[in-house]
Amino acid sequence: MEKTGAPRGVRIALAVVASFNLISALAGMIGLTVGGGLGIPLEWIEGSVFTSYFWPGVILGVLVGGPQALALLAQRGRYALAWALHAAAGLVMMIWIFVEIAIMLVWSPLHGIYFATGLIQTVLAVLALGAWPRPFLRR
């Protein structure tokens, strides 16, 4: 294990954003699989490969929540790989939102919120990886 050199504020912000994304993905998975689709109309996925919200819920929990969990575990274990995992998890969140909108052809303010959390996570991870100019704005 290697001690991570990211600033404390960046580490805390990453843990908070990733935890929010993980909890949201797991809650969404539960709501979509055993919660009957959270009241989302089935018409929104007509014409897609899905006939219910069960599989989108599983995909949400595993493919979106999984990378969030891995990033948090790596950060907790102080592995140098943590920041790259956070960047990947943020990118996965943004891709999920794009694909969801493309399939459903519906936009919700939640899409904006979750896209923003993915973007924030990715930017923070890149900063944690060392893309922080010193001194700031140096030419």
C-alpha cells in the first residue's frame, strides 16, 4: 500500500460524492427491482430491450454502484489506485445518465443532479491524481 498524497479536502469530497452515488444507485436498484419500478411509466422504456425495470435496476446497482463501492474501498484502504477508480466511477455515472436519457427519451432534474455528481467526482479524482497546477494558474 502506498500513502495517498491528495489534499484532505479532495479526499473528503470524493468520499462524500461517492457515498452519495453508491447509496443512490443501491436505492434505485431496490426501487426498480423489488419496488415495482418506483412508479416510472413502462411507456418510457417501450421500444428498448427492456420489458420491465427489473434489469435496468440490476444494471444500475451493479454497473453504477459497483465502481462507487470499489473506489470507496480502495480509498479506505489507502491504495494509490483509489483516485483512478473514483475517476472511472464518475465517468460510469455520466455514461449511465446519457444512456438512460437515450433509452427513455425523458429528462428529469435527477438526471442533471446525477450527471453533476459524476462530473464532480471525475474532476476531483483528476485533481487527486495530481492535475493541480502549482502555483495555481502558472504559465
